[in-house]
Amino acid sequence: MQRGKTLLILLILALGARAQVNEIGITGGYSYYIGDLNPTRHFPKDKKLAGGLLFRHNFNERYALRLQGLYGTLQAYDSNARDSLQLVRDLHFKAKLIEASLLFEINFFKYRKKGKDGRKWTPFVFGGLAYFRANPQALYDDTWYDLVQLGTEGQGATGGGEPYKVDHLCIPFGGGFKFNLGRIDIQAEWGLRRTWTDYIDDVSGVYYDNARLAFENGPLAAQLADRSGLEDALPGFSNTGRARGDVNTRDWYVYSGISITYIISRFSDCEEQYNWMKRRN
């Protein structure tokens, strides 16, 4: 009976002798947005601090699955642009970013593997799927207002269509570098988020008639829809129907940061238990 129990334990440990590594940790860095208010610039002035928590399940030395949650801010100001048309448009936004992602990682080298072909460091790439929430706001008279409720491009008004959504899916992808210090891992990464929305910034289509917008959605909607002042400065001029944004593009955002994780289980743990049971038997 005792021998049978020992054999059963040995079998379980043998199957787990190549048990996967699990890690938990924190990540911190910054986020920024790319879209109608920042069409081309990476690492812009408007990048903001971001951070979160993560759990990583390593299938082996080359492949891993990461579950990660992020919290940050996306924002941009036309007043920081180099384009004269953006300076005249003078729009801005800020949105709190909440993201939950599932990411598949591929290490270039056999990471943390013992022996001459193993490495304590490796470059890696990742890709996956994420949910994110970004509810754009704009500042007026020292107060931040939710723009989706105002319908600045005529949403909710006659012929203006339905309000856009603030909850979305996106595809995160990017790359980075990992370094192992025993039970501690340090990772640096840079990753893009490809979205299917053009309204992270509340800017996409054309200017709605501002007088009608003020009548149907309220004067605050009209104030925040057109900040150029051209209709007041040029008699007879109207922005109605002119491009407010680029409807043919989608918004992106970026998270770049450093993660520190603690290994809560590792390959060698089960190997050591297996060898100990073999010696006992």
C-alpha cells in the first residue's frame, strides 16, 4: 500500500516535473494617444503616467500567457500641435483609460532555462486582445464635461446619428526585453493598441450646424463642438459640413512601461521534489 502511494506521488511529480512558471507583479510607465488631435507624433508632450497589475503563466521557456490590467489617462491638445489647421481648430480632450488584456508572449531565447543554451535575459514580442474604456471629456469654465452625453458632432440631434460607445475591444501588440534575477523578473516593453473606434478623442466626422446643435443638444454642446471662433470672427462664415476630424482613420493608443514580477512557482520546484521522492524510494 505504501509502495503504491509512493508510486502514485512519483507519477504526479513526474508529470509536473516540467510544471509551468507562474508570476504576479506590477507594471508602471506611461500612455499616450494617436488620432485626430495627435496624428503622427510618438512620445508626445501629452503622454501621461499609467500602471497596473499582471499575472503571467509561462508554458515553457519560450511561450507565456499574460493577464494584465491597466489604469491611465489619454489626452491631447490641438494647442500643442505643429499644424496650423489644428491650432485654429483648438480642440482638446482627456479620458481615463481602463484596460484589461490577454496577451501571448514569445521569447526569442530559452528564458530561465538551465544549461548552456539557456539565458537569463531575452527579447520578446507579444500580441493579444483587450477590452478598454475611454470616456472623453473637455474642459470648460474650470469644469470637465463628458462629451459623449453632449453629442458635439450632432449625435442625438436631428440627422446626427446615435451616440458613440466608450467601451471597446482592441488588439495590443509590441515587444520588449526581459531579465531574470532569481525569483524576480524585470521586463521593459512598448506596445501599440489598434482600436476600432475613432471617438477616443470625441473627434471624427464633420461640424454639425452649431445653431441647431445649441437648440437641440444645448449651448454647452455647441461651445465644445466648435472652439475655432471662426463663425464669430468672419461674418457669413459657417463650419457646418466642414471636416472636424478624419472619418477614414481610427484612433490608437500606446502603453510603454517596466514590469516587476515575482515567480510564485517554477520549473525547478517540481524537479527538486521529484528527485527527492526518487531518492526516498
